[in-house]
Amino acid sequence: MNIFILHGNDEFAITRKLKDFESGFSDPTTAGMNTAHFEARSMTDEEFNNALNAMPFLAPKRLVILSNPSSKYNNPASRKKFEEYISKAPDSVKLVICESIEAKEALKHWLLKWAEKNPTLVKTQAFMLPKLRDMPGWIINEAKNQNGKIDPAAAAKLAEMAGVDTRQAGMEISKLLAYVNWARPVQVPDVEAVCIVTSQQSVFDFVDALSQGNGKTAQKLLHRLLENEDSFSLWGMVVRQFRLLIQAREILDGRGNKDDVARALGVHPFVAEKTTGQASRFTLEALESIYRHLLVIDEKVKTGQTTLDLALDVLVVELAK
């Protein structure tokens, strides 16, 4: 079985699973030469074809990772052609397809329907965000995965702050365990001392400045964030915020309000209020255009065409216009 489909709305869990695939190379020195990442929207069929059919270098298989094929193959004819093509992928390649899908869409999604008809070719695995009520338990288990412990009350406090954002919660757990030096369980005062809202508020301020065209302030906030946050962690927070803005804008266009945003997105009321206010300053078309731009940046960073710090600086200049 050479094709794997990872689907769902928990990007943190999908990213972790991808790392398992990437760590499967016995020789890490050749892993980079045998791995190719593609964002479907920004690739050409020729690039994808070349990656699938290239011979592995000093390894039994190559790894090709394709994200969000629905963004490129968006009609029945192109999807059928894509399905036929990947079903003939050579044995020398392991193809991992990542598709962002909400739970309610999974049963009727074209790619999963195809996988169901081809069980000998494809293995699927779902990664869905936990419900808000389940986040304290998720946080306790994630702390164990990171070789630490967190008190139930502290887990509940962190869940209030993070909502169902597993990526942010995972990063905060890492900070908290480092804060207590893995010597004792994380407690409520620790969560309050290493507060997610501090970083999140800064990201809100950063996006506020961008939405108002204030490039100078946005640049200053960006550099302050980069001093205190890992650039890839910050990137994840920025991408997440614009994804939330798109969802919030859709809810507002459907005559919803901040309470509807909180319920639909599973975020803390504080996050819902800030996100609703920001979404009201953009049109849905503008937000979708920005998000497509973020995908292009992500691809350029992953393929070594630019550095993330530089890409973020350029992003500020472009969006502030």
C-alpha cells in the first residue's frame, strides 16, 4: 500500500503524523533528497509527475506529500483524472495526501469515496479537532506525550484560553513543562504566568495593524513577536488567525454574531470577540486572497525559496498597502 490519505481539521495532529512518515527514512542524510512537498494549488501537474516517478536516492522509497488536492482538482473530470493517475503511482514512491475536511464533509468527500472503493491501494486516517468539552483531557494526554504532567484544574484553565486550537495548546504545553522544568505537574498559577493570551493578544494587535493599513506598527509588532516567539510558531498563529477570520466572515455574512462565532469555531469568547471585530473590516474575497497568498509563502519557505522571517516582513509590506 503506497497511498495514504490524512484528513480532518486538526492540522496539529496531521503535521505530527507527517513527521512520523518523514522520520521513516533509515538514513537521515538522504531523507531530504527523497522527500517532496507540494501544495496542490501552486504546483503544476508536470512537477507532481516528476516527483512521483523519480527514482529514490540510496533508499527503498521516495516520500511525496501533497496538501489539499481539492483546491486544484475542483471538478469531476479533473478529479477522475487525478484518481486514475495516483492509482498508478510506482512502488518506489510513498504518496501521502493531506486534505482539510470538516467532520460533516467526510462522508461525501470525493477523495474519501474513491479511497473507500480502493481499499487495497489506499489507507485513510482521520484527525478531527476535539470538542471544547474534551480539551482538558486532550491537554492532560498531550502533557504525558511530552513527558510531563498537568493538574486537571490547570488543564481546564489552558483549555479556556486555547479553545480547540490543538497546535497552540501543544506549544503552550511545551512552554509550561519547560517552565516547571518537568520537575512537577503544571498548576494553575503556572498557566497564568506563562499566559497564552499574551502571545495571542500580540497576534491580534498585529492583524489589527494590518487590517488598518498601518505597516509601521505591524512591522514593529512583528519584530517584537519574533524576539519572543519561534518564527514557525508565530507563522502558525498568523495562518490560524486568518483562517478563523475567513470562517468568522462567512458567519457574519450569514447574519451571525460573535456568539455564533464562538460556538461554530469552538474558541474562547475572548478570541471570538477579537476575531469577529477583525473579520468585519475585511470582505470575504479579500480574506480568501490573503489566505491564498499565505499558502504560496508556506510553499516557498518549505522549498527553500525564502526564509520565514523575510517572508513575514514582505507580507507586512504587501498587506499594509
